[in-house]
Amino acid sequence: MSGERKRLPHWMKMKMPGGKLYMDVKEIVAKNNLHTICTSGNCPNIGECWAEGTATFMILGDICTRACKFCAVKTGKPEAVDINEPKRLAESIKMMKVRHAVITSVDRDDLADKGSGFWAETIRTLKEKVPGLTMETLIPDFDAVPEFVQKVIDAGPEVISHNLETVRRLTPQIRSRAKYDTSLKVIKQISDSGLVSKSGIMLGLGETEEEILEVMDDLRAVGCQVITIGQYLQPSLEHIPVEEYIPPSIFEKYREIGLQKGFRHIESSPLVRSSYHAEKHIL
């Protein structure tokens, strides 16, 4: 992928992060050698979220075994699992006075259980060491192996999210290894468990309105209750380019349609990312 990036429209302009709370969170994350998707994923809301003392933590390292064409996270051979990471994460969350934590991870296809056991251990550790904490877990697909997904479900986070990322037609072009129907299978297992199920997609990759509505219908068919819809931003010239910047009015249109289709909560606007306003998604 190469060429010039499209110029950002006025509604995509973001403030530079700053302020005391933002700097405090940055210091805690660095001091405890933690990874956040806020930085690894170049999230546009990092200033707003960190200034409020919240962050989305990324476990199992910062090197992914997959190479999705939209994602800014590094790809390669991951380092060994850090068994002390859950404890450091718990200490950091207490220092930040976080009441609702969002946890995500890189894909770990190099591990026998795809990292699902470590996921479960992390959730249990946080529940034990940070009483009253609620959690959203944004999980990989674990190749939709039922016992791997069940490990996370049994650990009992309040919300389990797994992103479709895009429409069915574009999935092979932008996602590495992941398949549209595999993701739907994961979301169905979460929904059937009785926990809050959540997913998200990006717009601006060349999808059509009909395809977006198909995604909504497919998610509702597997019981998905919460959806986030945001604008794709090209992390670098090596990533898939933006086809179109979608105006806020269209995002609002999809929000209204989604509510009509039965989603219980929808975040839909250009700067929305998976964990945006996550504390509101506990139903």
C-alpha cells in the first residue's frame, strides 16, 4: 500500500492529548510496563479517555501473530507470556482509580490455547484484587474453538466484545486469518451464555449501505446487544487506504436504524472506537 493519504475532513479534527490526568495515566502505564490499545492502535480518543483517567489495556504483549490490513498493532513473533502481567495490571487499575476496565489483547496463535487461559486468569486476578471493578473484554476469535471462548465466559466479565471490523465482502481483504462467520460464531456463544455481547465495525473501506445493514441483521441474529460504528483511519501508508470519510449525519442514521433493529446500545460517530463510552454498555 502506498500513496498519499486523503485529507481529513473538518469533523475528524482531534485535540492534542494533554492535561494532568492524561499525564498521570501515561506515567502509570509506562511505570508498570503495560500496553494499551490507546497507543498501539493510535486511538483518536486517547486525549479524552486518558484525561478522564481511563484506558483500554492490552494483555499478552504488543506483538500480534496476525497482520490485518487496518491495524496499527505490530506483527511478528510475540515474546513469552509475562505471568506477572495480571498482577501489575491490577495494581495500575487501583492506582488509576478505574471503576470499569476495558481489556483487549493481540492474537496469540502461537499458544496452544490461543491465550484464552491467560485471559481467564487476568479476569479472575482483576476481580480478586480490585473489588467492585466491572470489566469489558474485547477478545480475539480464538479460532472460534468453543472451549477457548468458554474460558473467558466462565471468568465472568460483565461485557464480552468481539469485533466483526467490516462487512462480509471486505473481510478477506482487510482481516488476517479471521473469517466473518467465525466471528459470528464467537458472538453467538457469548450471547447464548447470558453475558452482554458486543461487536464493532469500521466505515470508509468501500462498504455499501446494504452491506452495513446486513452486518446489523447478522449480529442481531446471533443475539448481539451492543454495537459500535466508527470511521476507519489509515494508520500508515502501508495499511489499506481510506476509501471515504463518512459524515456524522450518516453515522447518526445508522444509529437510529440499529436501535430500530433491536440493539440495546449503539455508539455511532466518526471518532467512535470499540471501547468508547464502554462504561455505558453494561446492560
